[in-house]
Amino acid sequence: MTASSSTPTASAPFGVSESTASRLVTGQLSALIEMSDDFVAVSNLDDSLSYLNAAGRRLLGIAADADLRGVSVLGLFSAAARARAAEFDAELAQQGSWRGTTALRHQHTAEDIPVAGGCYLVRHPTTGTVSGIATVFRDLRPARDANRVLRSQVAASHAVARFNQLALTCGVAELSTEAVRMIDALYPSLMNGILQLDPTGTTLVMTACTEPAFVGETAPIDKTSVTGRAVVLNRIVASHDIANDPDFADLTVAESYGRQSMLCCPITGPDGVWGVFGFSSSQPRVWTDDDQTFVSAIASTLGAVIRREALQLQLEHQALHDPLTSLPNRALLGATLDRALVAAAGRETAVAALLLDLDDFKLINDTLGHDVGDQLLQNVALRLRETAPAGATVARLGGDEFVVVCEAMAEPQAEALAERLQASLRREMELAGRRLVVRTSIGVAVAHGRALPEDPLLGRADIAMYAAKRERRSGYRLFDVSMLEETRHQLGLAQRLRTALRKGHIEAHYQPIVDVATGRVCALEALARWTDEGRAVAPDEFIAVAEQTGMIHDLGEVVLRRVVQDVQTWGDVEELRVTVNASAAELCREGFAERTVAIIGEGRHRLDRFGIEITESMLLGDDPVTLGNLRALREAGISLLIDDFGTGYSSLGYLSRFPVADVLKIDRSLLDCDERNGRVVAAVVGVGHAFDLRVCAEGVETAEQLRMLEELGCDAAQGWHLGRPVPSAQVPSVLGR
């Protein structure tokens, strides 16, 4: 710390004369200071250290022979103390001294060392001018540590401390017995006991007592008895002389136990009052504050153990059960299934596992909200429990996956159960004012006796479930070994797709979209293409894998970036529009529109040159994230194309409620040149034009189809008759360049 030399004269430090103070580092006083256990330092007015005694060096971890010339005194203090240096200096300058607590800093470990003491101005004995600052501190840690030890010793000597120690390892029953025994040794003239509320909550039952004969006795709960009043009021209740106490008219309990004075304290469990603990005497007795404190401490510890046991049971339940549905979780299911398989091996019976996955649960969750999704899962759990046979285990694996495990069940019975489960879940559910029908895909696997499968039973049920999803929605499949090869193929494909995305091996091919009236190419649709180990993988195959594994977002971004790069290589095609497909998973993800705009912006292209194609089914529902992304894309200038129009439902209502689309694309299935389909195409063209939208037909493969579209007034068309998808390098030739 520093101080101005113009500071007024202050009292001499250490209670000695100024002439002595000026010779702190010399003579006998110097030797005395060196022998002191306190930190003593003297500094110059420029904050440089001029002296530090041996105790100070030890305290700060400074070697005895270390050269301290030029060392800053301020640097010996903790960071917090240094931050208040200005305050210390101001007080020192004004008062001539500073006293209080602060902290020094160990020079090697950087540990803060709490100290108490003071800083004092040192004046020249002749001139009276300030020549330095003397600092004396005492280490507070020894006193602090001594107090802690003392408190521990006092606490350890108490019966309550011993009881609390016992409570760490004992359960309620054992602790209750020990409490009665221990307290009886401390208060041999008193009877003590513990009473617990019965399940009805109307009666107290003695569970532990100094007099074993009283265990099992009951007492009513009302304000006319000491025990009852303690429960009703939920506080300590004392009576020094029950027979003459006007608060306690009912003497039945007291007289039956031969008690004339009682002190009772409620014991608090997890759901309120659990029971009471109390003292009683056969003679009138004045209960002191110490008595009440002791009883309260014992009751508090008992309550803590009771709540701990309840919490342990709760945690055990939570660890093994799903919190939303209260069904067994994966851990409990695994243990149950292991036991069932071992038992089946011993009895040579079968164990069936049915794994259910809710179709379109994510769409319901995203569209109607997570609260509705949670209610749906709870209703599904209830119906599964109601439908599963007695003795079956119904569990939730997580998300929208459930499992039913049945012992002594072979394939025919398991398949019949799968049909019953699906029928039960197909019944309408009313949630949040909406009627919903749950569709499921179920995989069934059966293990027979000693011929247990090498692969886990649940794994086989999972494989069968995904086979059901691939082959027909809302169906079930019984596992067979041929599914293993398909699963391995899918896993390998997913791994290679992940590598292809990382290395940029996904390409874009472009199919021309032709203006029907002029025959000129007016747009290009970008289509993802992947060649895996020399084999062209069908888009439907790898896109399905991307959706199942969550890679669809990466795939969408990779394709869009490739398109942006390709457009730059085609030269001046300002009026040409390029469209890219987006999945439902991408559209319902926060920030999709912003990322799309940013990626296109990286290529310095006009946003209105790009379009996003969405399927008609994506227009169903009112998911706010999806709607927000569509609006943001349209407001940025990116056009929206509704793909496969005419194959879904609710399209007209949606177009009127959400008029942001630019183009309707007629699905290829409607282009068969028969009279009925011709009327459907004409209707779609009319709908599109009624909403001021352009209409484009997909899948044009013949000249006859093209003539029909021209006659019906369709604006644009695409298909192999007009041009197949081509790599980026061939686009200029497609455009006639």
C-alpha cells in the first residue's frame, strides 16, 4: 500500500516512540521482530519492500535468503485485497493507520491467506515526515481451524450427534429401536416411544417403546390428547400435568399408559406428519427448553431417515420406470427379459417380444405440441396394459417405442397379440379437442427354450419392426433370419452415406422443366445422386436411410451447396430457375429458411432464381416451425413448388389459408391418358390457375401425354420424354449452348 508524504502525523506504530519506530530493523527490537510469529513488513513510499521478518517469509512461502529488494508490497496481497488498495490508501492517508482483516497471497501456491492486523505510517524521528509504512498481520487460519475442531468435539460428545451418526447407516425400524434404547439410557426415569400413523391416517400405532408391552397399542388423533394434538397441529406439544391440564380432557391414553406428563414432537415424513416421538413420565414434570430441543432433534433425525428411505424407494422406481408413463424402462425390461429367457430355457418354453413404434408420432408431436404428444404416449401405455395378457411386461424403451414381453408364448399367439394391440391402438383417442388414430409398426420375435437366439431377442424384434415399416405402414412382421442380411446392408449403407456426405461425394443431376407453349427449358430440378463403390444407389434407397438416421439435414445442405456451386459454372442463365427438394424433417427444423438463404447467398445468386419443392402432405397440420420456414423462404424471394399435387387431401383448403406457393406439380400417376385422369389433370390445372399459380406436370414419358397437357393449358412439364436428369457439366448443352 502507498501513502502521500503530506499525510498528517499519526500515532507511532506498535506503541513505541517514533525514534524507536524509525529503527525497526536494527538492534534489539529487530531481533524481537524476527522472533515474532506475526507477519511484520516495512515498505517505502514507492510501495517497494524494505523489510520482511522471518514469520512473514514463512507465511508467504518466501525463502529466507531471497532478495526482496524492489518487490512490490501490493503484490503480496490477494487479488481481492489489491482491488481495494485505493480504499486502504485513503484511510491510511487520512487516519495515519489502517486496522482490519484482509488476505495475503502465498507466493508459490497463490492461496489466499486470511489475516488480521494493521498498517501504520512511519515518520522520521527528527523531521516528522513520512518515511515508510509498517505492516503487522496475524494469520487467522490457526484460530479458524481450532474453532472447527472445537465445534466438532462438542458435537461429537452429544447424544444427538451419536444418534445422527447411527442414522447414516440404519433404516427406520432399526433406528427407532436404537433411539428408544439410547434415550432410555440417558433418561432412565422417563418412558419414550415412537408412534406411527396407520394407513387410514386416523390412528397412531406404537411401533417402538421403552415398555415392550405397549408396542402395537393405538391412540386416536384429536386435540384432546397430547399425541393427537402434536399430529393435528404439527408442532411440539407439552403437558406438565395432564390430569390438571384443561387442554386435554381425554385422559384415556394417559391413564392407560400410567402417564401424568408428556412431551411429543411430530415426525415429518415425505407426505407430511408420519408420526410422533415423545417422552412421558409417571409424575408431573416441567419440560424445559433443553428437553424440547432434544426431542425435536431426535424427531428431526427420524424424519430425515424416513424421507431418505422414501426417496430411495422413489429413486429405485424412477431408475427402473419411465417417468411419463410409469411403465418399466429399458433397464428393468432387460432384467425382466433375462429372467424370462433363463426360465424359458429351464422349462423349454417360448418367450415372445413385441416391439411397437408409433407411425407419424414426430409429426403429431411437432404439429400438435409436446403436451399432446405426452398425453398420446400415456394413452398408448394404458391401452397396451389393458390389452396385454396377464403376466406380460409392458415397457417403454424411450421416444415412441414400446415393448410387450410374454412368457410361454409361441409365434401364432404372438402374431394374434400383435393384431389385438394394433386394433386397440386404432380406436380413436380424443386429445386437446382432436380425434386421433394411432398407427403402429410392430416387430415380433420369439425365443424357444434352450434354442435361444444368438442375437438379443429385442434386437430381432427391432429388425422385424423396421421390416414392417419398410414393407407396409401400420403392419407387423415376424422375425426371420433373412432380415439380418437386409439390416446389415442398411447399416453398411448408412455408414458409407455418412462418409460420402463428409467427403462431398453426393452430386446433383438436373432434369429440365420445359415450357409447354414454347418448348424452351424454363427451369431445372436438382436431384441428389450417389455412386457407392461404383454402383449408383437409388435415390429412394439412400434418402430413406438418411431420414431414418437423421442425416437428411446434412444431405439437404450438401445438395444445396452443390447446386449453388454448379450454377456458377453455367455462365449467364439469369432467367433460369433451379429447384431443390426439401423433406418434412428439414422444414420442421428451426432455422431451415435462414440456412437456405445463407447458403444461396454464399454464391452471390439472386434468391428468386431458386425454388424449394415440398410434397403436398407437408401442407397438412399447423406446425408453427414449418409455417414459419415457408413464409420466410417466400418472403426472401425463393419460390415454393407443391410436389405430387392431387395425391393427398386438404390441398384446396390449405392453398386458401396459406397462399405462398408459386407452382403446383401434377403427380406422374395422373398422366395416364384415359378419360378419368384427363378430367383430374384438367381440374388441377384449373385449381392452379384459379389461385394464380403455374402448373407443371411430372413424369411426361410420351408425346401423347405432352399433347394432352398442351390442350389442357398446363404451363410446364418434365419427364424422360423431354429430358432425363444429367450431370452439371451437360446442363449447358441441354440449354442449347
